[in-house]
Amino acid sequence: MKITHYMLLLLGFAACAHKNTPEQTKKLSKSLVNDEFSLSGSYHWNFRLLGGTQNSIHSFYPDSITYTMKGRVYSTAYTMKKLSYEKDKNKWIGQDEDGIVYALFFKNMNKKGITMYKRKCKSNGLAEAIQLEVPAPDATEDHGWNVYTSANNDQEDELPIKGVFTYNSQKLVLSDNLVKLHDKAYKKLSYHAGERRWVGKSGSTYIQLFFKNFSSKEAIGISVTSFQDLEKAYRTKFKTVSFKKYQRMPH
């Protein structure tokens, strides 16, 4: 499949962004915090995209974070120099060589893994990063919270539920690798835990599922949409869809 520049824009990998200047950093310096940042080492997150695997790597140092993305769809590498770290919020702000500012939040930090939320501050750079509060635990914006591990074991996000669910006369059979709708089987192309988005393919048809939450074992809010164009499936955002309450069928 041909990967277009337009597709990269839709996925947020390539886009124009506000570039920070030394003058802006100086102007906003009173809002920056210089707590010690002690996390070190490299952490990996693997996810599928358009049938291929992407490997996202963050390597941590006291004064910077190096980022590398490897994969068939998109590859890049850059270093973010630390501008601020607030220990009580686990909020880290840095900028790359081009002046692009990023805000990162961390939780569940240990030697084996870390859960991370990352915002590329495209609209207002450093000012935007400073104003950003800790995201909600179930936030899906900016690709949501994602789990990185210290060992690159090629483990990918897996759909955390399975079983048969119904809404009115619609029957939905869920598993990580396969989803069946109206007896049509869709093979998994990707599941993104941070966005709670599952995408699959059957012939020339694609299906996209968003999950409102996984708090109930008996009923769950699910959005189900079919597409003929895969780009449209990945372009759709969590907040733009409507959810139906699917009930789990007894075994």
C-alpha cells in the first residue's frame, strides 16, 4: 500500500508546528520548573499500523530525551532538550533541534516500564506546554497514554476483552486478532490501546471499532463503522463517533 504524505498528516506524524525561540523561553522562564529528572534508559512501544509494525523508542537522560520511530510507514529521530520538569505532576517539557516543543507526562515509572502521554505543542509551543494539565486517565487525544517497556520484545497492544456482544439484532464477536460482524470476519490490522481503536480488514472492506471504556464486564460502549477507504478509518477520531451499549451474551 502506498503511504502518502496526506496519510502522515492525518496520523499526526508530519505537520507544521510552532517553533520556539530563545526569546520566548526567556520570557516564560518563571513558569519553568527545574526538578531533578532521574529516569534513565530506553523504553519501547510497538504498535501495528497499516499492516506493518512501528517501533517507538524514548531514551532518557538527565538533560534530554532522544526519540526514535522505526517502521514501514514512518521513521524519524530527534532529541528533545529539557526545559522543565515538575516532579509532583511528572510533567516534562522539552524542545527539539528545530524548536518544536513537546510536553510529556509519566506514570507507573519503574525499571521494567513506564506509561507515557506525549503532546506535540503545534499551536502555541512552550506557552501551550506550560498550560497543559495532567491528562485524564482515559484520555484519547494525542494518541492517549501508552505503555513502554525496557525490553524490546515486539509485544504489541492487545484488545483487553473478548466474547460475544449484542446491540438490538447486531451480534459482535470480539477477540484481539479477529472481529466478526454479521458473520463477516475482519482480521486485525491494528489495535491502539491509548486511542482504544481497533481496525480490521475483510476483503476490500475495513472496520473500525472504538471502545468507550472497559469498566464493565457485562456491557460496553462500542462504536462500529465500516469503510472502503483505510485512510478514512484512521482519520476518524474518538470524540467524533457515537457509541452504542453492547450487552455481553452469556456463555
